[in-house]
Amino acid sequence: MIQSKLYFNHNVGNSAVQEIATARNYYRADIGMVITNSYFTKSAYSLAESNQITLIDRNTLNEFLISDSSSKKEMLDNWINATSA
């Protein structure tokens, strides 16, 4: 289960993590991830860790987009393995 957030001028907070954690459980998804063009609050990182949700911020997203194919596969595998419930 992946959720994206397009935010300008502020960071993504707990609500996005709560939403994806709830949706992952409801739909019995194996993984949960929130991707944004912005950044996450410290409390969002804390909540994500306790719920096994991967957070991808603008720096990580940019790194992914400019990487080569083999690096993209490795990054995706790491994200999926980190969020497996």
C-alpha cells in the first residue's frame, strides 16, 4: 500500500502515517509506504517506525529518480523488505 503526498511549504505529519497504517491493516496489504516531494516531521518518523511504514522524502525520491536501473531495483527491494509486516 503506497500513499503519495504533494506538499508545498510544510512537512508531512502523523496523519499520513496513520492513514497508511490503517489502510494497510484494513486491506491486509504486506507493506506500507508514504512518498512525498517534501519532508516528514520527527513525530511522523517515530510513528512510522513503530508501525513498520517506510517514509520516502524528497531527497530519497530524488536519489531514486536519478539512479541507474540496478540501483533502483536495490532501493525498491530495501524499501519493501523494511516494511514487510
